[in-house]
Amino acid sequence: TFNIAIELGNAYLSGLRYQKAKEIYESTHKKSIETLGKNHPFSIRATQELATFYYKNDEVTQGIKLLEDLLQEQRGRLGVGHQILIEIMNALTILYVYQGKEVKFLLELEKHL
């Protein structure tokens, strides 16, 4: 299942096998969207996991792009204050702050208030 794939990616990441972990995260992300659709909770999780992997491996710009796209897609579908949107915003906050883009975060947050 997809959960096992994510855990396998986490295991490779913990073992410092970054390339193998990246392959698993990217493959899981792609397959979950193809199989379940981009709005399925697991596809959303797979997107967040891949974005986190990018962040942890100095590919922050890719992680931000994934999460910004995900936020945009889910915003209209779920509505303000939905738990999934809060989780996406939380993940984006970490990446924005890491890149010194706190102002961008605050502007994005304002859209949801």
C-alpha cells in the first residue's frame, strides 16, 4: 500500500540513502495521484511528504512549489479552516521561514482569514 511506501521512503531517508528515498517519495506521489486522484487524503499526504523531503535535502524551492499548488487546489474545495488546509499552511510556514519569506507567509495567511 501507499502507507508502506511512505514508511519505506522514511527508512531510506533515515539510513541516509537519499537518492533511493527520493525515488520512492516521487513514485508514491505520482502513483497516488494517478490511482486515487489529487484530492484523496493519501495523495495530499504524499504531496506533503515529498515537499518535506525536498526541504530536508536543500530543494526548498521545489517543496514550496508543491505545497503552494496543493494549497491553491484544496482551498476552494475544502473551505477556510479545514484541517488539511491548516496542515498545508503549517508545512509552508516552515519552508517560508527557512527561506526568510515570512512576509510571503503572512500575505498567504491573510487570504484565509
